[in-house]
Amino acid sequence: MNTIQNRLLISFITAWIAYALTYFLRKPLGIIKTDLENDLKFSKYQLGLFDTALLLPYALVQTFFGSLGDRYGARRTFGYGLIGSGISMITFGWWSDYRILFVLLFLNGACQSLCWAAANKGLGAWVTDIQRNFVFGLFGTCPFAGGILGTALAVYIQGKDGWRLVHFQPSIFCIIAGVLVLFLFREPSELRMSVTGKESPVKATDNRPRMTIMEVYRLPMVKEIAASVFCLKVVRYAIYLWLPLYLKQELNYSKSDAGLFSTMFDIGGVAGSATIGFILNRFFNNEGCLGAGVETLFSAGTLLLFLVFAQSGITINSILMIVTGLLNCGADIILCSSVPIEIGEMNGRNAGSAVIGFVNEEKK
């Protein structure tokens, strides 16, 4: 294994683990909503505003500051985003005041918004054009694996120690991951190395003006990709944040069963992300947008079937939710990573982080 491959492996493992840990601070909100409703007497409207507190700053920061990874480097942006996210949530369980919890979620969303674009930009710097769909497909398993593990940990801590400690350990994990990213997640330009097989390598010393939001918006296919990502993410985050409450109140699942069942979507997501590179190569001639479009269409059908057969039992529900996750997340990961990176770095633009930030903000 040569030096380039070693660095790719180090960057991949570091980014995979670090970004997976961000979901340890996202998924618990859906798990503890029943506790917040019962213990703190928050209404469903207030719980819905918690979703806004987490997701709105994510969208706004990615829209207006999505180019931070291009300007300050992927390593710093990713690392400090993780550290900030962990610090913002470490005291979440100490408070009962609605406004304080709202602000902490807002800060968490703002910090986490820096991570995805920077992680993809830093990893993409080591990936050749031929490897792109395969590597980003594998990397795309980390949100869903993180969702599964984060949910399991949240349910365990909730049952053992109560909801107030659900965010404490994950916050520590995120802070540690951020420090590791600052030391390990280096781009080729930082090490004075070059990667052969890339269409348009960009040097970190490039001092050209960064693209504005409107310039990013006008790039070919960006508007269409952003609209598609928005639709995919509406489904995904509705499932993340409300499915456990729906299962408990409408289908009479126990609190732990409802929490763990929500991982079915993530299990499908792992499979969908891991296989999307093969599927694109085998059936769609590596045309990411075409393959993502077909999977999106099929995912809508399986979700409708889930709603129709919701009363049919946990086995049918699990199968349909896994298939929905496989199709939804396979399409999502390509449209949020390899396709926008390719557009942003094409012709020496050095705007991969900005394009990912713009596309990915639509999901919130």
C-alpha cells in the first residue's frame, strides 16, 4: 500500500468515525420527546420547535458559510465543528427551562452544519475520479451507522439513567473526535503531496475569490440537486424525529421498542450507501443523478406501503422501513457528496465545500 493509499485510509477512518458521532447528538432528540412531554410538560408544538432549533441553523449556516471548508481548510472546519457541537450539548440534561434547551439545540445545529461539507471535501482530496462514487458510497454509511449506534446508546442510557444523561457521553465522544480530526484529517496540499487521477486538483494556496451563493446557485444542476435533496431529507428527518413518538402513541409500541424500531431506516441506509457505488456502475453507467432519481421514486412507493400496512405488525413494518431507508439513503448520499464535489471542483473552481453546503442545506 503506497503513501497516498495510506493517507486515504487514515482520512477515511477518521472522517467516518467522527461524522458518525454527530448522530449521537441528533438522534436522541427523537428518543426523549416522550420524556420531555411527560416530565417537563412540553406540548407537541414546543417539541416541534425543538426540531426547528436544531435544523434551521444547520440550513442557514450551510447556506451562508458553506465555503468555510474551502477558505479555512477541511480539517479545521470539521474539527472545530465537532468540538463546538459537543460543548453545546454536554449540559443539555442539566436544564429544564425551555429557552435554554432551545438555545443549546440551536448551537448544536450551527456547529454540526460545518461538518458534512468539510468531511467530504477533505476526503475527496484523496480520492481519484474513478474511485469517487465507490468511496463516497462507503463513507455515506457513517450517518446511518451513527444513527443506529446513537439510537441504541440513547435508549440504553434512557432506560438506565434517565433522559437527562442521554446527551452527556455523546458530547464527550464528539469533543474527542474533533481533537483527533485536527491532528489526523490532513489534505494533500497540507502534506505537499499530489494525487494522480484527479481531473482538477486545487492547491490550498489558491487565493482566488470564493464563489458567492448566487454563483453557486447558477452552476449547472445545482438547483435540481438541491430540490431533490430537500425532498429526500424531509422524509428522513421526519422519521428520525417523530417516528418513535408515532409508534408509541398510535401503534402502542413500548418506549424502548419504538426507539429501537427507528433504527430500521438506518439499517437500510447502511446497505443503500454501501451498495450505491456498485449499483451506479452496474446499472447506470456511473450516472449518479440518474441512479439517484430512480431510487428516489421507488423509495416513495415503499414509504406509502409502510403507511398502508402500519397496522400489520412489526415484521412487515421492519421490512418496509429497511427498504425505504435503503432507497432513500442510497440516493441521498450520492446527491450530497460525490455529485456536488464533482461540480464544485470542476475546472479548478475550488468550491466543493460551498456546493455541498448549498445542496445539503436544503435538507433542513
